[in-house]
Amino acid sequence: MPDPPDPVGVPWPSPPQDRTTPVPPSAPGETSIPLSPEPWAEPAIWRPPAPPKRGRGPLVLVVAGGVALALVAFGIVFWPSGSEPASGNGLSSAESSTAGEGGAGEGAGGGGTAGPGAGATEPEPQSDAAFREQAGAVDGVLADMSGTRADLGSVVIDEDCSVSGIQRVLASRRSQLARARALDVGALDGGAELKDALVRALEASVESNERYAAVAPGCPSPAEVSDVNQRATDAKNEFAGHWAPIAREAGLPARSGDDI
């Protein structure tokens, strides 16, 4: 079948316009092919996440803990150590109890316990020291009285109550009486009664010795001194009853009426 003839006078449509970006002229012999923009964006560079911000909570706890520890340390250093003994010697209650228990049945120089340092001893409570000092003073008078009693026996038997011997005994008794009247017995249990009995015993002894001196040389008859000697004996026995527990606690000799 023959081709249809071209219609005469019918215009052909114009070619589509080129909307691409103009390409700069290339150098002779070169060909450039335009490319459309890339449809994707360049990927972001990875960076580590920012560290979390610290809150103030842990810091506050640390500060509070430090303050609490400081307060505890202050309390340990400056808190009172507890009730002290009335004597104010600085011992703890346990140490004072130990020292007090060690005083009974020990000698006058005992009772101390070893301290932290080598050879160190704890000081005795003031009341215990006063007790031992006063008990020792009483025992000193008793020792002199015992010696004078033995001296009187020698003067009566060996010297037939010589004037010099009786005067010597009388002077000793008067000195012992003055010492007994001046004794401090405030730290001794029943100290007032003990002192009163001792003074009465020495007063009777002095009176008896004065009767011996009145007839010297020579000795008085038993009847002339029996009443005063009985008063001296009764007072000495009364004193011995007060003295026995004190002497036992202080570690001193427990003397009978015949000893003094």
C-alpha cells in the first residue's frame, strides 16, 4: 500500500526545550555529559554522645558524711569520761573499784596496781590515803604505849619503882596522852569513839603513874592503884574493840588491851 502523502501546510510540533543546566563549552576534542544532582545527602559523621551531667546529689551526700564523721570524732575527744570518784583523782569507776577492793587486808604501802607504763602505779583515792595515814598515826601511839608498859614493868620489878624510872614512864605517858588528844580520826569508821576510849585509857594510866611517883622510891600497894588501873584496863579493852576492824583493813597489828 503506498505511503500517504505528507499533508501540505500542516506545521510539525516544535522540539521540546532543553531544561538541563547549560554545559560550558568544552575544549576541542572533549565531550562532557551533564549529570543530575545526587538524590541522597552525605551521611553525618558519627560523634560519641555527650557525657551525662552530674547532679549535686552525690556531692551533697559526701559533704554530709564528712561533717558527720567530724562530729563523731569531736564527741569522742571531748565527751566527758563518766562519773569520777568523789576524791577527784582522775580514775575511772572500774579503776576506783579495783583500788578500793585492793585496800582491804593489805599492808600500809600496798593497794596500787600496775599502770600502762612499766613500773607505774595508780594513785590511791584521797579517802583511802587519809584512812591509811590516820590509822598509821594511831598505831604509832599504840606502839609507844606498848613500849612504855614494858618499861614500867622493868622499873617496878628491877628498880623497885626508882624515882628516875617512874618519872621516865610518867613523862612518856603524858606525851602519849597529848598525841592521842591531837589525833585526826575523821577517815576511820567509828573514829570518834575509838579516840575517846584511847584518851580515857591514857588519862587513867597517867593518873596511875602519878600515884607511883608520889610514893617513889618504892611502889604503891595494889589497893592504892587498883581503881585507876581498872579504869585504864576497861578503856583499853573498849578501844581494842574499835581498833580491830580498822587494823585488819589497814594491814596493821590488832592489839589487845594487855598489849597497850
